[in-house]
Amino acid sequence: MRITVDRDRCQSHGQCEYAAPEVFQIDDDGDLEVLTPEPPEAQHDLVQQAVHNCPTGALTVSPD
């Protein structure tokens, strides 16, 4: 799994960070950081939840 962020769509609402805090973080400037662009399998369900909860649809995942 590989995470992609559409920076033009991301508004840093933080829903992804709430769903998967080990993978996503909103930095001090309010920008989304993907801490683990290729998360381990143990995080896949949380990442899928983060993608689903993104209000702007800025997150996508693709297979490795």
C-alpha cells in the first residue's frame, strides 16, 4: 500500500491524523505530513479509515 496526498485538495482537517496517528500528522504550519508513505500491513485498516474519512477526498492509496 502506498499513500498519495493531493496537496491541492488537502485542507488539513486532521481526520486522517485522528484515524491513523502513526501514519499522518498535521505539522506546526498546518500542513499534512505522511509519516509512513508505505505503512505496514498492521496499519492498513486505519489508513483505509483515514482515506474514507477525509472530507476533501485528498487521500488515495494504491497497491505497492
